[in-house]
Amino acid sequence: PERVVRLVLLAPLAEVVAPDAGLRAFWREEESLVGAGDLDGATALNVATFLGPDAPDDARDLVATMQRGILAHQSEAGDVENAELPVDLGRLTMPVTVVVGAHGPYRAHVVLVP
């Protein structure tokens, strides 16, 4: 912490916002699609969930390409053990801004610390 003056986290994977019913439903649907081998369906679900209705087609295409690649790599890797590391923003001593999106299950949460 002493080497960082300020920190901005954009869409961090860490759970800085408690998952709500909508996010849990998204996770279940995505897991079901991936488990059935429907990576195109899971990709479409991600694009529909995380991009707003006004997103241009080129943005949708870019996100779909990236997300499809991520899902393919994860599927190829098979089951892996993910380390659940605790996140305690209160331990950070520098100013931190955490932004987790305007669309999708996270819905524009901004956390300022301290």
C-alpha cells in the first residue's frame, strides 16, 4: 500500500458488491449453458446482460469475440480450483475508486475508499 498513491479498479473480479438474486441467476444460466457445451448461447447471454440497449453493434461484436474466447479457454481448462481470496477494501490506505458497471447485475455501484 505504501507504493500506491491512488487506485482505480474497473470491473474487478473480486466481490466488492454482494451478489444479488439477479447476478446469481445469471451465474446459474451461464453455468448451465457452458455445461451443455453451448458457448455461443453463453456468449449471447453475457452480451445481453452486460451491455446496455444502446450499445453499438461494433461494441457488441467486440465483447462477443472476447467473451467467446474466454469461455472457450475456460472450457478447455476443465474444472480448476479457484482460490477465494478475501477482499477487504478497508485495509487500503490510499484513495480507491471501485466501479462495477452501468448495465448487468452489478448496476453502477461506485465505492469510494476511504
